[in-house]
Amino acid sequence: MMPMRYPTILALACAITVSSTAARAEEPAAVLDRDGRLYQLQSGTYGELFTDGTLAAATAPVLALDIHDPDGTEHRLLVAGTEDSAREMAGQLVLEETSQTLYVVWERLPAKGAEEVLAVGLEGQEWSDPVTLTAEAEITATPQLRVTRDSFLVDDGKGGAKEVVRTALHLLWAEQSEGGEAVIYAPVILEDGVNRSPAPRVVLNDFGTGGSAPEVLPEGLGSSPTLVRGSDDHSVVAGFVDVSTGRQLTIELRMMPYALGGLAREVERYILDEGSLAQTPSGFESLAGGVGGMIIETGSRLFGTDGLDRTYVSSRLSMIDVPRSEGGEEVAPHMVRVYVTSDRPAPTVGAGVEASLLVSGDGERGVVCWENGSSMLYRETEGSGWTSVRTLPMGAGLDRDKAEELLRQRLQAH
């Protein structure tokens, strides 16, 4: 899907009502909820994990969720969507704090056809219907998930309004492409827990702003995609390396208040209705699109944490539409604002290393780190480039995971 770009405007006043609730995402294969319940993800064959089970063939590769209650009792659930013969790989757990819904995201390889990315939610003891997205090529980076949550009002058909809870599952992975690797973003929108909108497939590499690439592409990094919670409860931040250009991009993805798109759609319709009575309707079509875009852009600033005082580069600001319908009739779409917060040459890390990319929640800062013997080496963003290589000694209880966590904490603290 191609992004829609809108012109920059100086000022626009609009009033929109939106209610929201907080959402936070955790990771990876073990999480603890607010009641002290521990969830752990297991993988293996159905026969190994469920010795007396009858829901799948004994040899079927499955995922299982172990639940440890605070009173010491334990039980195990088969993750919905893993009971067939497909090979399940690389699971991750994410807990949405407000609803205490636990989400599982993983990739699988069916016996026939393309690889898939799946996500399913567990609320209480009930699984939701799995969401399945089909990859267009080999998946080269484990799918990641972050969750945002808010609400909006719709006509209840009785002269009033009803509140709809909107949960956005922000999915990110990488696929092999002709140019190297493509980083894929797909926003899955649930309305009161039901998926009613087809998720667009968005190639984040397409949002690069076209700066100059280094003469030698960095080795050891790959695309290194990462997805973190954004600066507030309505945004996430994706960071990755575009291996075709050797540039490192960080992109903020923000859910827009639904009322914003509805307002823009109504204004566009009014202008088009007036234009149909004119002798030059094509001019009104251009005006309708421009005014609708202005409402969306300015409203996105009013309802974001950045406000109107943030300086934007217009070429870095885009919108993604997620189609929506009511009663079979197309209505205003859900919208995701895209803003490229960082686009710089990727750092050199050397050949034969396995490097990780870490990014801050505001998208402004990043760290690339890799293990070298008994040390963690890393480079931080500095201006439009990177610092020289720095050393973090490991050992005495400080392994790679803990060293990366220290660097992650440093990013969030500055």
C-alpha cells in the first residue's frame, strides 16, 4: 500500500472528542500480570506437551501456554491456531495491561504455501479468533508485536452513540526481497475484540527519505528490526536498517483518533457535493483532498504528544489508511500516522558479528551493540551519525542480555 502524503498548513482549528485508556506491551516468552499470574510459552510436539491430549496429532508442532497462578497451582493451554500440522516458530508474549489480555504472536510454515504471521489473544480462559497474515517471501526476522488501545464513538442506530474499544495490534517482521530484506508493518485493528478491518501490508523501507548511502554497506547488522513502545500510549516506534541503502531508519507509528478521519471525510464529502453542481468538478476534487489532508495533519499534532510546536519535515510525514465498514457500507478508515524520526547512515560494526539495534521510545536515539569476547561493543547515535566504538565489559553476572538491558535503560532515561 502506498502512503498518502498531505500538504503542510499554518493553522487550522478543529474540535474532536476522543476517549482513551492506557496500553502497555511487555515481552518476550514469559510475562507476569498484575494479579501475580505468570505466563510462559512452550514449544514442542503435541504429544510431548499434552501426553493425554486429543486436540491434535501427537506429532504436530504446537505452542503451549503454561499458567502459574499466585496460589501455586499450574495448568497448560494449547495456543489456538497451532493445532494443525504447520511448523510453529518463534513465539512472543505481550500483555495489554488495561484489559489484562495476553497476546501470542508467532510465525509458522504450513505444509504448502507461504509462511504466515499469526496473533491470538487470551482473555481469562478464552482465546480469540487467530489473526493470520501471509508473507510474500521467506521471513528473515522474528515477528514482533506491540499493542495500543483507545476508544471512539459511533452511531448506535437509536439516535444516540455507543463507545467502541479499539485495540491496535502493531505487527513487524522482515522478509527476503530482491534488494536484500524488506521490513513489513501491519496494523491489525480490533473493535471490541473483533477484527473487522483487513490489515494493510506496509513496506517501511519505502519511507526512507533518500539520503546518501555509505560506500561500504555495514556487515553484521542485517535489517535488525525492532519495535518498541512509543512516547505515549498511542504510538509505537520501529527501528531497522535498510540493507539496500545501508541507512538506519527509525519510524514513529501513531494511531489517530477515529473522529479525526470522520471529520475529514465529512468535509471532503461536503466539498465534493458542492463541486458536483459546479462546472469544474475536478478542481473541487483537488480541494476536497487538500482540505481533508490539512484536517488530518493538524489534528494529528493537536492530539499527539508532540503538539503544534514540533518542527516537521513534510516529506517525512505520511498516513496509512486501514479500511473500515459498517453494515456493509464503507465508512471513514482508521488511520496510522507515520513519521520518520531518524534516517542516517548505518554504523560499521564489522564482519562476522551478530549485532542488535536498540531505539528509544521517542525515536530520536539509538544504539547498535554486539558481543566481542568478554565485552559488549556498542555505538550510539550522535547528531546525524554515530559515536566511535565503546566497550562495556561483561562477566561477573553481566551477560549479553543484561548488557543489552543496561543500554536499553540508558536510551529510555535520556
